[in-house]
Amino acid sequence: MKKDKILVIGACGQIGVELTLALRKMYGDANVLASDLREEHDLLKGTGPYVSLDVMNKEMLHVLVIRHNITQIYLLAAILSATGEKNPLLAWHINMQSLLNVLDIAKEENLDKIYWPSSIAVFGPNSPAQETPQHTIIEPTTIYGISKFAGERWCEYYNHRFGVDVRSLRYPGLISYKSAPGGGTTDYAIEIFHEAKEHQKYTSFLSENTYLPMMYMPDAIRATIELMEADASKIAVRSAYNLGAMSFSPKEIGAEIQKHIPAFTMAYEPDYRQQIADGWPNSIDDSQARADWGWKPEFDLAAMTKDMLQHI
Ligand code: NAD
Ligand code: AKB
């Protein structure tokens, strides 16, 4: 039987650090090769192999995959929504070419499985905002959302046309404390905890009643691993699954934090990210993920807030 050998690309990012550590626990430290453009993250140091890699260099990536007998790739390198709006052509180039490089190598080398995350950013102002369904109008207006939607189509294409076992989730905004977020619109829901602890006040760059779908990182890591461990016959969606856990506004998370830090106050100064958030869903219908491979979130707003404040 072939042994699993996993390559994580973008391992030093918000998701990559935690996912790499979780995969190392499951598959053995030596069998999970972490890679990134950046220097190795402190939390990864000493936990397993690390290489410096630019995913845009297809030849280097191909050589790495062959040399290390890689059987699975988790591709996490990307430019997120807020950063993407500052340089749309760069965001498109990186988000698309990284995925095409990985999908094509997966096809050529007959790799076992590929993971690539999509986002709630695929939806746009014409999608139903409440409990946004799996299949609905998808007309993203940010370059990040456009690249994620195109990426979903490429994933499905490589699966249907070439049999590549690629799997994907439309993550909501992810909240975590171990590794810093990388330039998203939902990052306010992380900043707020740091500011609450340090200064007992926070000025939100989204308006008080902007509801967005969110998820605590332990749920996101578990969802990713459960999707990847599921029998291929259960994965009916080969573009990307809707994935939900909670939905709240800046006002609501502020009120939840106040239960633990009574002196905490909030102000609101919406900036360019407000327009991005206004085009995204308020909440997500993830019934297909629940039905197909048994998805069930564990953390709600109260449990996530308590845990974040304990760990920050
Ligand atoms: P991040 O920005 O924190 O991490 C991305 C990592 O990729 C960084 O460490 C960066 O150095 C690396 N990287 C960038 N360009 C690279 C290149 N050319 N070669 C190699 N590495 C490169 O992002 P994240 O939040 O961890 O997101 C990971 C994935 O999950 C992305 O596809 C993102 O779109 C998706 N996603 C994230 C969220 C979230 O809330 N964090 C939500 C939805 C989807
Ligand atoms: C972002 O805000 O860009 C990400 C996402 C929801 O994809 N957190």
C-alpha cells in the first residue's frame, strides 16, 4: 500500500500553521512537508520538515513533488479579499496560476488527493444573503471572489475530465489566535479580541450591523480533515462545499466580549472593506456538506469568544 506523503503549500499562514500541525499528528511528522514563501513559522519549527517554495514556479514544485514522493497536496497560498482589491491583477495571477500548477502536476503525477479552499467570497450581491444555498446565483464582485469561483470551476473540470481527486470547502471568515490573518475582510473578528484584551476598545472597519458567516479555527481544521478523509464516493460536490458554523455582526461579537470584559467599548469607522462585506452572504446553508460527509460545527459565538479570550 502507498504511504501518504503530504505537501502543505502556504503552511505559514493563518490556516496553514494549524493544519500542518494537525496533519503531522495524524500522518506522522516526517510525512508532512510544510512549505511557504516566508520564513518558517515559529510554531512549526522543530515539528517536521520545511522547505522554502514559490508555488508559482511550476518546475520547482514538480521536482519537489517527485523528489519527496508526494501523494497529497494542500494548497493554501493565496491573496485574500482586502489585499486583493489593492492589486487585482496580481491577486488573479497568484490565485489562479498556483491552483493550475497544482492541478496539472496532480494530473501528471497521478496524485491521490488535492485540497484547495474556496470561500464565501464566491457569492455576490445578487446571491440570496440569508442561508445562501449551495447552488444559487454566483456573481462575485471582488477579484478574490472571482478567482475563487474560477478556481472552483477548474477543480470540477480536473475532477470530471482527468479524474483528479480534488476537494474544496467554501470557508466562512476564520477566527483564530495561533497565526495572524492574511488580509481578509473578516479579519476584524480577530483584531477585536487583541484590542479588547490590550486596550478594552475597538474601532471596527465594518459597520455595526454587518452580518457575516464565521467559524472558529478548530472547526475549520476538523472540517478540512473530515472532508479529505471521507470516502470519495461521498463527495458529490467537486467544485466546493458550503460550510457554516455561526453568523454575527460587529455589534453582536462586541456584546459577547463585554460579557467577559465589561469595560470594553466599540466604535465604527467603515472603510473600503464595508463594500466587500456588503456583497457577501449573512449566513450559509451547509446542508449538503452535512448530508454528504457528516459535517457538524461545534463552536458557536459564545464558545468561540470564551476560548479566544482564554488563549490570547
Ligand atoms: P494567509 O494569507 O494567512 O496564508 C497564505 C500563505 O501563503 C502565507 O503564509 C503566504 O506567505 C503564502 N504564500 C503566498 N504566496 C505564495 C507563493 N507564491 N508560494 C508559496 N506560498 C505563498 O491565508 P489563510 O487565511 O491561511 O488562507 C489559506 C487559504 O484559505 C486561502 O486560499 C484563502 O483564500 C482560504 N480562505 C481563508 C479564509 C480565512 O478566513 N482565513 C476564509 C476563506 C478562505
Ligand atoms: C477574507 O475575508 O478575505 C477571507 C474569506 C472569507 O475568504 N477571510
